[in-house]
Amino acid sequence: MRDIAKSATAGFSQADTDFPPPIGGLIKRSFDIAGSLVGLIALSPLFIMIALLVKFSDGGSIFYGHRRIGRGGRIFPCLKFRTMVPDGDKVLAAYLATNPDANAEWIATRKLKNDPLVSRVGAVLRKLCLDELPQIINILQGDMSLVGPRPVVRDELEIYGSAAVYYLKSRPGLTGLWQVSGRTNVPYSERVRLDMLYIENRSILMDVQILWRTVGCVLARKGAV
């Protein structure tokens, strides 16, 4: 499975036809399409407002597509509203190189609670989890699901070890058990366990319950960065 993750970094166009069908099959895919279409239509005014705020805050791009590993090891651009200052990746690398405590936090959670690279508009979007709304487009494209493991980069998949096979069985999710179970307040090993638990036991009812709990977590700002 490690070889699958490594070969996936070749590019965005890698096919995943040699990998078993994703968990949930046609029923889960239909649920994803219906739910994401309803969400996109209902939230379109919010989408437009956020896009304008991001664009006019510093003149940079509205969206950011980060390379993430999807089902079967296929790499795809995971969309977000841009929350970082321009050239954020380079600035982050320099910041972590000179701040050991922040680097340790990043290794443990892949997040920074006090991230100096986040723009003022971006900080609000992250706090409310609104930066991830463009992933509804990823769901419609078939790269993601409403509920599933959060999309990871190659280095994170290495942390999964033998559990990577569970991650690669599914489409990454807009939300999941990790989001409603503490998010950044739980160690990464617990995140892996929650992903395995979801994939082994998932159902449409479970997806609905997680989506409902996600709304409560967002409103309470529980586990948000």
C-alpha cells in the first residue's frame, strides 16, 4: 500500500481503475451528488460573498487547490478558499525551520493553532470552517464524498502504515468522524483509528448522523483552528 501512495504522486491524471470500487457504491455516490447539489445551491450567496472578501483583501487568488491523495492513491487538487498570505507554502517552511515548537505541533496535527501566515479574512474562514466549502465541487467531480476520512498528503498517508488500505478504499470526505470527535484536540493516531472505524462500519444513517453532528461542531466552533 505504501507503493500505491508513492506512485500516486506522479500527477493528477493517474487512473484508479485497478483499485476496488469505493465503499458505499452507487447509493453513497447518489447521496453525495444530491447533498452537494443542494448545498451548492443553498450556499451560493455565501460562496459569492466569501469569494469577494478573499479577492479584495489582498488581490490574490480566490481558491487554493492542494495536492491530496484520494481513493486508490489518485492525486487530486483539494479545493479551499485561500486563507494564507501569498506564497504561504514558502513562508510556512521558513517559519517551521526557525520555530521548533511550531514544527513539533505541525508534525503532530498538521495544523498550527497560532498560525502567523493566515490572513485576517482567512482566520475568520478557518474559525468557522468556511474555507473548506469549495470541496463541494470536489464532491461533484467524484474526487471526494460528503463523509469520509479527511484528504491527506503523501507524508500523512505514511503515518497510517498498514491502516492506509482503509483510507485508500474510500473517497476522502468533506467531514468525518475526526471532525466531530475533537479534530485538532485528538492525536493523529486517534484520527487514523476513527477513519478505520468509519470505513468498517459506515452506512447512510451513519453519514447523516455525522453531517448533523458536523453542523453542531461548526456552530460551536468545536475543534476549529
